[in-house]
Amino acid sequence: LPGVAEVRILLTSERRTRRILAVASGKGGVGKSTVAANLAIALARRGLRVGLVDADIYGPSQPKLLGVEGVKPQARDKVLLPIETPFGLRMLSMGGLVAEGQAIAWRGPMAGGALGQMVDADWGDTELLVLDLPPGTGDVQLTMIQKHKPAGAVIVSTPQDLALIDATRAIDLFNKAGVPIVGLVENMAGYCCPHCGGVSDPFGSGGAEKAAGALGIPFLARIPLAMEIRAASDAGTPPAAGDTDSSGSFVTLADSVYE
Ligand code: ADP
């Protein structure tokens, strides 16, 4: 099994072979999709040709995050063509394959087939595919990991105990599949009150860093809980595309993933 340093070299050096970087979380709502989108944009801003696959079959949120809701991907010779987003990023989402507002009740093999088509789409000269996985450690995740063999995985968690316990399960899933963990990102840490300027920790503080230490995996970055991140995400203008404080934390994350 390659170590973390080797994973970074793997991701960095073999620019002509397309690599997959999985972004995963043990549970939903911890900001996995937000982190995946902004990490992908921060990497693209460094000149890397990046694609994003939104494999979250339960709640595909990338079309909204990237301001391309309702844009359907085209196909050529039955091969999907990724959507060009305004942020120097190509993207395919389960959300683009079903009608808006429709319940997504994929059965395992069907979901696996649709996800496979997205990974095997016409990505052209894309060097790195960021894979936004569904939360949890179910069949779809396992199939994706085994079939498409990511070069590494980034795990997203809040500082909270419960989220961390679930993140540990996700880490275990990658370990069993032989996929190296690039590291753990702590999201929704430290909330800075826009009124009084005081910082509070709604989901606790430092938990993820401690857990990463105990698990022997790198701690990559701390992303604050910020109104600006939520608002920019809802508006389809990801913070990493701008030049604010919160874009800085995604730059830090990109630097720690890809040297
Ligand atoms: P997941 O993919 O883990 O289900 P999302 O990325 O969809 O989570 O995030 C869940 C919600 O939390 C979204 O409304 C998102 O805008 C918000 N959110 C995520 N990260 C942050 C953050 N650091 N600060 C503020 N809001 C955030």
C-alpha cells in the first residue's frame, strides 16, 4: 500500500493518466459536497485540469453548487459529455440524469451502471477526477471504490463525536479496499459571529485533528462554519472561486492534497 506521500506523488506526477480522488464522509450533511466542489475548484485554479463526478445518488447537489441546475449533459456515441461549469471545471451529476425534483430510487446495480457511465464519460484531457461519493459505507460506495480504484480518498467530518465515529467507518472501507487515505478535513469548525466577532464551536473543536492523529492519517485542513460559505453555495458561486477568507481555507486544503 502506498503511503500518503506517495499518494501525493501519484496524484501529482502522472499527469497524463487520469487519476480519481474520492471525497467521502461517514454521514450526510457534514459538507462533503461543498468540500468536494471547492477542493476541485481550488485545484483547477492551480492549473490542473479537473473534473467532478457527483456520485451522490441520494442528494446530488453539485448542479446547484456550481450554478448549472437544469443543464442536461449531452452524449456522443452513447458516451456522456461532461458539462462545462463557469469555474474551469467539468462536471457530471446524477442530478443531471433525472428530472428535477424527482425522487431518486435507484436500485444498486442501476445506480452502479449510471455512476460507471459518468466516470467513463468523455473527460478529454482531464487529469484529475474528483469523485463526490454518497455518504456512508453501503453497496454503491463499495462498488465504486472497487471498480474505479481511486488513487486516494479525502474524508470529510465535522468536529463532532458522532460524525467522527462514522468517518472512522468510511476510513475502514477504503482501507479494506486498499485505497490510501490522503487525510481528514474538518468542516464546520469555529463559527465567527458576524455581530460580536466572537468565535464559538457549535460542533465542538479540535476533534477531527485528534481523531486523525489517533488513526495515523494526516489532518488536511479546517474549514470554518461560515455564513458566507452557505450563502455562496446556495447562490451557485462557490467560495473557492472568489478571494475571501473562506476561499483561503480551500486553497490550504488543495495545497495539502496536491503538492
Ligand atoms: P453533504 O454533502 O455532506 O451532505 P453539503 O455539502 O450538502 O453536505 O452541506 C450541507 C449544508 O451545509 C449545505 O446547506 C451547505 O451549504 C452547508 N455547509 C457546508 N459546509 C459549510 C460551512 N463550512 N459553512 C457553512 N455552511 C456549510
